[in-house]
Amino acid sequence: MILLVAADSSVAVVEEIERAVRRAGGDPSRLTAGGELAIAARGADPARLGRPEGVRAILRAASPYPRAARDPEARTTHTTVVRIGDVPFGGREVVLVAGPCAVESPEQVDACARAVAAAGGRVLRGGAWKPRSSPYAFQGHGETALVWLADAARRHGLAVVSEVLDPATVPTVAAHVDALQIGSRNMQNAPLLRAAGRSGKPVLLKRGMSATLDEWLLAAEYVLDAGNPHVVLCERGVRSFDPAARNLLDLAAVPLLRARTHLPIVVDPSHGVGVRSAVAPMALAAIAAGADGVLVECHPDPGRARSDAYQALDLDELASLGVAAATVARAVGRTLER
């Protein structure tokens, strides 16, 4: 239930409404509905709650994810702008995010950062802790890698994003990066979503490998409900029956999400297809479909990469993608700064 609060209600009245929700077995949280103060009464028994003083109307939530949902009265093209560092996601600019799957050395990540900046990229990505399918695969250098990553980003004028795997390491990762990535395996990890939300850092939330759009938006709602409005959604492909590609990159998710949510949307074609030759074409298709950015993996020598070698672009391929991406962005009325 959503309780719309009367405009002239005092702070004391609002606090009493919240206490009434708790007495009815609910968990109140404040939100804004159409510019008005409202209180979400999650779990409250309507019979016990009644209609507290100061509540002008009681609504059933039109969406299971009221914070992530698009205002039905807003223009369908309206998107909330989320800034990662000083880089806006959701505006006219299409953002290129790129970097190595795993941060392997200072030299490797610096070479990537230099190439990302030269290609028109605005954000450097790189894994410090790697949630690999096999426990025996390279797991990353941890906090040391975060230092290398942040140093390289600073030298080349880039913002930085890296994945966080558990609530305990959120403060550590947040201290080094401009945005926290929640990976596919953790999309429905509620404690991690809440901890990332409480950090105040922007969150790049990847779609779970078998998640529906509604499940994905409900995961975003956990971050938003923790008081963090800075969420960027990242499509990275879903499980498919066909082994020709690593995943099925769902580009239809971009316009479908645009109709459901005001959150910005980026696409990760590297994980989406897992085949180097298909990464650039799918990145361009994502921009044409309306994505607010693309996230790709690159490496100075992909054949020697310690993680996801088969889907990483080399640095010349990244440069070519930057040129083509800027052209496609212009064709659809947007920009990709170079």
C-alpha cells in the first residue's frame, strides 16, 4: 500500500503515520509520488491500519517496484540521469565503458586505460575479485588490483567501476571506485544489494543469467529502497539453449525496460555473446536500440588474458569500436564524446 500524505501534515503527523504502519505489522518507508510525500506501508495489515490522520488517500501500489517504475504520466523517453564520477548515464550522451575482465598488473590496466580514453571511453572497468565458475581459476588480486585500477583511471581522466561480491567488502571497494558493480551471479543477493545501496555509491546492476525483467527491476528496488537513487541497469545476456554464443544478448530488453523504468540502461555485449568477433557489432546494435552506454572488455594481448580471453577486444579493435560507436550514436540523435 502507498499512503499519500496530506500536504499540510507536520513532521509529527508523518511520524505518527509511520508508527501506525508499524503497529499494523508493516515496514514504512518514505518516497515521493508525483512530487508529494508518500509512505510505502510494506506488509501492513489494511484492517489493522485503517486510515491514519494525515493520510489523504490510500493506494495499492501500481507497480511491485514503485521506486524503479516509470511515472506513467512522464514522457516515455524520460530517463533519470545517474552520474558515475562526472560521467552522466541517461542523458543524450552514449557512454563507452571498457577495460579488462580481470586486473592482472599495473602495466596491463594502465595500457587498457590509455586505450579506453583514446577510444572515447569515459569509464574504466576491471575486476579485482573475480567470481569464477571454477574455484581453481584465477580469482583476482583483490584490494591491490583496486589500487592499480584507480591509479590508472586517475592518470587517464576516467571514472572507475569494479564488482563487489559480498557485503563485507562493500566499504573496501567503495573506497577506490566511483561505482559498484553487482554481477549476474549476485543480482538477487538481497544483503549485498542493501549494502551497496547504503554505501551511497552508484550501482551498476547486471541482469541475472536467468532473470526476467521484473525480477531484475525488483533487484534494483532493493538498492533504491536502501536510500540510493543511483542505479544503472546492465543487460549482459541470459541463458540459452544454443552453445554458439556464451549467452543470448537480449537487446529487446532495452526498449522494453524503457517503457517500465526511468533508470538508465547499458549493455554488455562481451558477456552477452562471449565471442570476440561479435562484440563490436552487438555493441553498435545496442546503441541503435537505445542503450545509454555499452560495456566491453579489452586487453593488450587477449590471447594471454587470465580471464575471458575469448571475448576481450584487443586495443586496436577497441579504437575501431570507438569510431563506429560515435557514428551510430550520431545516427540515432545522440553523441559519444571522443
